[in-house]
Amino acid sequence: MENNDMQFDNRIDLTALKSAVEKIKQELGKIIVGQNDFIDLLLVALLADGHVLIEGVPGVAKTITAKLLAKTIKTDFSRIQFTPDLMPSDVLGTSVLNMKTSEFEFKNGPIFSNLVLIDEINRAPAKTQAALFEVMEERQVTIDGNTYKLGNPFMVLGTQNPIDQEGTYALPEAQLDRFIFKINVGYPNLEEEVLILKTHNDRKGTLPQNLITPVLTEKELVEYKAKVQEILIEDKILLYIAQIITKTRNHPHLYLGGSPRASIAVLNASKAFAAINGRDFVIPEDIKKVLYPVLRHRLILTPEREMEGMTTDKVIEMVVQSVEVPR
């Protein structure tokens, strides 16, 4: 195996990419305790050019992790707090009359950034959610018949709280499908909780973002994203992805299965996962690792199964076990 790795390393040099990932993790490690899977998935989504939905109860560092990740990259960052009275123009921007020229000029909204954190994304009404459709899929905004392109990189990180349902709106399926991952952030364990208290105490009131040093330039990020696309994936692994996704479409426990966009998300995410592990080829374990965050928000359980307390994660596990792993 060692020899194989050496040959592969010569094909695509992933040294700089892997080193950048380690540096980002080191920076985040100054503040964030544990949450290794969460951070890995954020980095995979960043390299796979995808948007992320982050769900967890208040206080588990959803927002601060997203903000600190943005701080490790020398790029534009904006944060939008979604509220029930937020209008599409508050997000996208609006045409303003210029008194000097007597012409309308487009004034960019906060979505015109590279990394956009949308806090409590499920608090805005359908009209504002719909404003995100074009932006997230096509990386552009159309207003008054004019199209405005967004920069590269562009990533939306949306957070939502699973327990506070008052004043929230369910995100439409078509919008959920545009997120490459849904990451569930849980509570830390006892050791991690002690470490959180210790690091907080040691900071002596210093703001977390002031301890983070940018370690990655925008240009490097764009280069690494292009490199991820070159990662090798064999036909038998492509068939494995297709078999899993197809099985979700006629599973008795599911009302809605994965779309072709879900298959592509698994493909892109597994390549990025291989890359951050220093491999330039995808293995079945990469697929298994990304399947849950890719599918959990795309699958809809039948009402009967939902009432029985079944979860989409359990169904994904059943599907994975029913498909033969390629050798």
C-alpha cells in the first residue's frame, strides 16, 4: 500500500492542500474544542464548492465555528441574521436612484461576499428563501432584468435550531437540495466540556476571532478546489454511488429519495474527503463518510415511519448495508 501511495502522490501533488487543511484545523483548534467531524465536513464542503446547513441547539458553537473558518481564509465574509420581516432586497440588494445621473444603480446586498453566514436560516418567510435559490445554484442574482455574478469562492453556511419551532418556516425541499451537507452538531462530552471551560478561562476575555490568523489565500483556495476535481474515481465506485442513491428512491420507508443532485454531491464530497486525507483516489469509505450529511436532509420518511420514530440516518444505514461494497 505504501508504494501505491508514493506513485499516486506523484500523479497529483496534494502536499500543499493537506498542509493548508492542517493549518486551518490548528487555527480553529485554538478556540474550538472537539467537533472534529464538523470541521472536517466544513472543509470538505469548502473544497467541493458546496453550501452547508448546520443544525444544533443554541450554544454548541455553530455560528462561531463558521465565523472562525472564514477568518482562516483571506477572503470576504458577511453575516445575515434571518428574521420573519426580512425582505429579498435585504439579502440580494436593491436598485437605488442616483440623483446626479437620474439613473437607477444596483446596490449590492450582503449576499455579495465569498463566505456568507446566514444565522437562523429557517426564520425568514418563503419569499426571502426563494431569493436564495438562484444565488446558491447559479452563483448569480437577477434583479430588474439585470444579472449580477458573484465571486469565486462563494459558500453559504446556514444555521438552524431544531427545537425552537415558534416563528420558523420549514425550508422547501428544492432549497434543501442545494445544500451539499446537513451537519448535525451535538453537545460535547464531559472531557470536552472541561476543556471548553479551560480554554475560555485562559483567553481572559480576548475575542476568539482575534486569536485566529488567516492561513489560506483566496487564490490558493480556488487552486485547491480545481485540484479536488482531478481526484481519481473508478467506475465501480461511481456504480456504488448510483446503486445507493437509486435504492433510496424505491425504499419502503421513504416518501422521497435522493435526486441526481444528491449523487453529484456524494461524488464531489468524496473527492474532497480523499484530498484532505492526502489521497488522490476515492475509496468506498469516503463514500460512506459523506453519505449521511449529503442525504439526511434530502430524504423524506413516510408519515407512518416518522410517527414510529424512524430517522433518515437509520434508513441510510439500511441502504448502505444492502449494497455490496466494491472491492
